[in-house]
Amino acid sequence: MSQSSTTLPPHRAPGAAPVVRAPAHVPVAHVVRGGLVEGVHHGSVVVLAADGSVEFQAGDIEAAFYPRSALKPVQAVGLLRAGLPPLDDEALALVAASHSGEERHLATARRILDAAGLDEAALRNVPDLPYDPAVRDDWLRRGLGPSRLAQNCSGKHAAMLLTARTRDWPLDDYLDPGHPLQRDLAATVADLTGQGIARVTVDGCGAPLFAVSLHGLTRAAARLATAAPGTDEGRVAHAMRTYPELVSGSGRDVARLIRAVPGLLAKDGFEGVQIAALPDGRAVGVKIADGADRARMPVTAAALARCGIDPGVLAPFAAAPVIGGGAPVGTLRATAALTPHGT
């Protein structure tokens, strides 16, 4: 799908697509063992002020990159714009989810499919085991194998099918980038990020994945977080804030972060991507270059500290222990350059 083939809604004309280049990432996290820096994670970070201006940046926030599942809240807005029928907040939260495969996640995905008069067989995402290790172990003990419903993106796919059924669009090829549904989603991505789409590829679940910049993705997060109640953006934000365990899972770090910071909207993505935004428009975006999930949350906590969030609230997220011989011997934390006071 070329950029010129995308028909945009009348909300906002996007700017130019971000440049495709090798990102100029910088050190953003240190792995310290026994007082020595044992490892370094590179990446890029952007912090937006309430007025949308860039308050802090590190690395390359303008290069094209793939947001992975951090884009799901934007896609959820796109589904509402495309005609997704009204859903309760739990179901709408699951539409934006990378869920753990818990029974409440599967039951909610089934409800969305039921609304379309469909079952799991209609899904075209990749069969997988539940994402959460404990849930996965129990799944295997029960003799169950990979399932499309258990795969972490099944809520989004179920909503895609419900939208297509509502609009009387074809169902079998709903993942084709040229499908009317995917063209509408691309238009929403361009609108909310404020920029054109640099590339279209296939995400891990099989859905089209749109390349934007880290700056553009963070701008979109801020637009959702500040949206008025009742708007499509506001409905998605409200559902995610109300049911963070539906967006991720019980005990997952993103759910705990949303619960810890009042009004926060947050979503993670594979390959070390994280967005978080506050109701006043302050927002952060993080990309860990090597895709290491272990560095994602400590770097996000450092970025949120630059938004004025209480360090005590962020303390459980700001560092991860480095283990030696079964005991902590160091920490993984953001580099001094990212912390508000350079400590």
C-alpha cells in the first residue's frame, strides 16, 4: 500500500513520513554488576511537555520505526472510526491489549466474536500459547496447544472482524493492507501521529504494521490521553485506564504502572517499545534498540520522572536487580543522562 493510496479522515492532514534510516540510538540503560558496568542498552527516548513540545530527547526520535503493539491504542481508535459497534469498557480495553491469555481475556475475546456471529475459526492471527509464563504452564499442563484465541492480539483481531462484519466488508482477507478496514486504520495512524506512514509490513500476529517515528507515536499517545470523554480517543483512553489488567494481565508491569500513576495511559510493545501519557498532555516514548524488555520499564520510569511524577511512586519501576549466586549483586537502571538530576 503506498502512502498516496490512503484516504485520510478530515481530522488532520499528516505531515511528511519519517525518514527511513538506521536510527542513531544512544546509551539509555546500564547493567551494573558488582560496581562495574557489565552491559549497556542503547535506545531512544522522547519526553513531551503539556503543550506538545519536546522537553527532552535522547537518541533518534524522528527515524522511522515499528511501534509494534504500542500502536494498538491508536488502532483501537481507528476501529471505532471505521464502525466498530459500541463495546463495554472491558471489551474495548481488550481491543487495545497485548493480553496474557488469562481466562478473562479469552472470555472477553469470545464476547467480541459472538457479537459478530463468529467463533475462533474466523480469526487470522497466528496461533500461540498464552503470553504469561504461569498461565502458559497451566495451559500446557491441561494438554492444550497453540490457539488463536490465546494469542496476545486476539482482542484486536476479534474487533477487526466485528468491524468488517458491521460494514459488510470481506472477512477472509481482513489482514490485507489493501482491505478497506486496514486502509481506514492506516488513515487513523497518520492522523493521530501527525505524519505519513513510512513503511507497511506484517506484525508478529499477522496484522499490517505501520512505521512512524517515536516522536509521532508519543504525540498520538498524548492525543488519546487528553481527549474529551465521549470521543473515540477518549473512549479508548477511559477503557484502558479503567481496566489495565485487560490491556495486559494480572501483575504485568504496565498494569501496575497505570494503577500507580493516576490518570496515566500506557502501552508496551515487543522489541522494547513503551508509551505513557498523562491527562495534561505530558507524554513519553521509549524504544530499546536491542529489543530487550528488561530495560524498557527502568528507562520509562526515568522518562516519567522528567514529567514530574513522584520518584517514590516510580521507585518499583526504576530499577531491576542483577542476580549473582541467587542474590542481588547489582542493578539495571537508566543512565545518568536520562535522569532529571543526572544521578
